[in-house]
Amino acid sequence: MLTNLRIKNNFYSDLFEKEKVSKAINRLELKIDGSFIYQSNESEIADSNIHTPILVPDYLNVTLTPHLTARNVYHKKGYGVNVKSISDIDSYLKENAGTNFKKNTLRTLKRLENCFNIKYEMFFGNIEKPTYNNLMDTLLSMIQNRFQERKGRNRVIEDWEYYKSICYDLINSKSGSIFVIYSGEEPIEISLNFHQDTIMYSAISSYNLDYHKFSLGNVEIYRQLEWCLKNNISFFDMGYGNFDYKIKWSNLAYNFNTLVISKNDNFIVRLYTLYLKNKYRFINYLIEKEVMDTVRNLLSTFKPQKKQKAKLAAYKFEDCNTPINEELTPIKISDTEYAFLQKPLNEFLYASTQHISKVKIFYVVNTEKTFVFQGPKKSAKLIFKKDN
């Protein structure tokens, strides 16, 4: 049978996560600058199987092991940034994404740094095990919180023990990195990356949902691209997924292909190639029409429902720059019982552009849930609405 004749492997994850390449491939080069990525010692493959590495990005020049031929099958789109073609991030944003996107990105970046004690750290070549464990556990928690109210599967969560087991050594050997945005000592955004020579692949990232207003995903890409420019990275790969932020940041859209590699380009090879083309065409059509999401949501209704995190009650702000007559009790956001105030507090800080250290928080006595944020430039009353 055909299935017994083919050897399938995920080229993308093998290259970046396992630092392995199919023995059917002899050499890899980055197209944009010709830099060498991989060279095999194989002079010939003994078997006569059909090798089908999937998710081969066409920003790489692929040279096969001698005496092999390949047919190319389009799979899906990928996005990245040709770092070699840019001199600085601000000019790149203006030219590539437009003036409005540049202004919005720089505004949120400035507000983030004005409102909190922000620091950025890239762990590349050295990370202590306790720090690694803490960051990986925090990143997992961030991802779980983001997907808690979504239906369907999350493969990253399912495979987390695998990622945690491999990335410590990869980071210390400069084949991986962790980029972190800290507010004080608290990680509020974390990105896990894989490296191959001059390619940096931004694989997994997430952030603290309380800081949603500050567009931490765009801040992360901005600062990581700065790091890439300073550290001779040629290509910043954002992988597949037709997301709006990838399209805006990208200056190089590329194809992921499946290669059908064999010694003889015979009828079976051509038939299998045709099968793959129709398969991917059909899957991409279903994704484009959002049929896959509908099916997943339908199937999830038949699965046991996980306990969901309690939702934050609806709230509103009222200006209160005049003296408040009610009795006020000072509270601290660091107290666990008031952790639910972090998200509205961050919204207040974003709108008023005040530093968190300058804002005092009060509970309005004899109310169900009313609070006051009092800053040197502006104050506001936070009122939680009653449940109907």
C-alpha cells in the first residue's frame, strides 16, 4: 500500500525544535542572504520510499540528497520579516504598515513605559533553571487563561510537557530564547523562540490579559525586532496563521509546501501528489469559509465542559476630580482579594497616562463594589454593575 511506502515528517518542527532534517535533504540555505543553515553528510539514500516532509517554508533553498527528485505541493501561507532589508523599526513601520499603525504602536509602547516600571529581557545562551521553570509555568498559565473561554483544542497546551522538556537546553545552547516584558518583577508578556543560524522563529507567545489595553503583542514584536537588528538576525519568522497582526508586521509572505521526494517520478508519486494537492485545497477552502471552526464548536458541545474561570462583573468609570463626600478606605492592589481591580486599573492608567506608583486606590465604604482611583492628574470612580 501507498501508506507503507512513504515516510512523513514535520520539517518545520524537526528543524527548529529538534534540530533534525529529513535524510532526503542534503542542504538548506536562507534565500534572502544565501546564509548556510544545514549540510548533510549523506551521499545517497539506500531506501526507495517516498519521503514527504510537510511544512517546508519556501524562504529556504532546499537541495536534495543526490539521485532524488521532488514534487512541490502548496500547503498554507506563512509570514515573517526580512530583517536584512530594514535599518530601524520606526521607518520600517511607516513604510510597511502605514502611518496609523506606526502611531498606534508607538503610542501604546510609550504609554506602557509611562504607566509601569517596564523592563525587557532576552534569555539567549544563558538561563538559570529556577528562572526557566518560573517563566515557562507563567507562560502556560497565560495561554490557559486566554483559551479558557474558547472551545476546541489547543495543541500547545496539550504538548506543553514536551516543550518544557526541550527548551531549557535549547536556550542555553542558543538554539532557543525566551523574551520577557516585565512590569516591575512580574512577567506580563512572554515569547518562546527557536533559532537556526540567522533565523529566529517566534513560536509561542502570550500575555497577562489584565494588560490587554496596552497591545503587548505589538510591543513584543517591536522590541524583538530591535533585538534582531542588534544581533545579526536575517529573518524573523512568525510562522503560519493568517492573523491581522502578522500581515501588518510582515514584509515577506511565503508558502509552506509539502515535498514529495523519491528516486523515481512514477505513477504512484504523481497520484500521491495529486491527492495531497486536492486534500490541502479542500482543507484551505474549509478554513476560509470558517467551516472548521463551526465543526469544532459543534463537537465541543458533546464533550464534558471544563470549569470556567469566573467572569469579571461589568463595570463603568465616572470622573471624580471634585472632592468625594463618601467615606473612603485605602486598599492595596497587591492584596489578593483586590486582584480583580488590576484590569480596570490598567484601563484607567492607559486613559490618564499616569504611573501606577502615583495612583492611590480606595474602597467607598457602605457600597457593594465601588472604588476610587486617585492620581495627581486625574481621578475616577469605578462602579461595578449589579448582576441582573
